[in-house]
Amino acid sequence: MERLLLIETSTALCSTALAEGGRIVCHRESDTPRAHASMTAVFVQEMLQERGLRVQDCDAVCVGMGPGSYTGLRVGVSTAKGLCFGAQVPLVAVGTLDTLAAQARDEGLVPEGCVRIVPLVDARRMEVYTAVYSPAGERLTEVEARIIDAESFAAERALGPVLFVGDGAAKCADVLGGPDAHFAQCFPKAAGMLRPALDRFHEKRFEDVAYFEPFYLKQFMTTTSRKRLF
């Protein structure tokens, strides 16, 4: 019976879960702003104590690798790497979009006759991180940053019902709306990561704990304040 510790912090939701034998046995979630750094390790400790376990009792630590929030990804990946290094357990990484596609299926969000699942992770303004998936959860296109307009995903929408899912879904509804466009506004969750995490674990697709880095997709941008301090 495999036991996986799951961590997902790529968006505004800080989320952890513990899976045993292919099912989630406990989880923690919080959307408190800018609290990932203070909550992630606490959530992990609470779950392990609840089950009477140590990190060493887990078969792997699984983390959301992005794309998503730069700070959130740094917190999640740093926490996961620290746990793996200290307990000498493998690290598994799951893409944020893969999690959303699996989560949509697990939570029954996929409409009848759906031909494509399109995760949308908010990247501010009308830009999203996205890719196209089959109804079975197979990724069909490369992950990309895309500015959404009325022509976005026209080929997919022409095929039939399409589910747009993620924390960027609601802001795109007015632009992409139509009779065959369905929108599910939600954050990727650690529990939603279970299906792809299990696949990678069974295939022994482990990451190098020393050198693994999040998949940011875009460079982190800093700005200089125009306010005069003195």
C-alpha cells in the first residue's frame, strides 16, 4: 500500500493531502492571502500527527511543479525538497495543469459529450497558463502562456463541448462563452494531484532532489516603486 504526501501551492490556495492505498485519507486547505510559507509545513505536520506517522513512513512526497505563482511554487517545492532530503524519500512532481485536468474528472466537472478539457491558471490580466487535454486527461498540446481573446481555442470549441477549468476560468467566460463552452472556477488542490502522482510514482518518475526546480514558464518580473522614500 503506497503512502503519498501531496503538496500543492502553485496558486492562491495552499493545499496538502495524504493518500494511502490510492485514496485521500486527510487534507488541509487555506486561501488566506500570502500565508503559504507559514501554513504549508504546519499542514504537513498536522496531517502526519493525525495519522500517527512520520515523513519516513511515506513512500514519496509529491509537489505541484507549476506553472503558477512564483512565490507559491518556491514555498511548495522548497518544503517538499526539505522533507525528501531529511527523510530520504523520493520526490514526485506534477504539473499544475495536469492536476486541474485530473481534478475536473475526479470531481465530476466534465460535462456530458465533452471533447476537450482546457485548464486555465490565472497569470494576471487576460493572460493564462494553459494546455489542451482529452476527456481522458491526456495532454494534447504544450504548456504555454496565452493572452485570451475571442479567437482563443476556436479549433477546440468547434469540435463540441469544452470544459475550461481553473482559477482563470471565470475571467475568460465573457470572452470564450458560447453554448458549448463550460466553465469551472476552482483552484488546483493537493487531493486532485493524486491520479497523476500515482502514475508517476508507479513509473518511478522521480526527480533529483538536489537539482529540481519549479516550472515557472515565465521569468519572474520585479518592478521599481515610483514613490519617493526620502
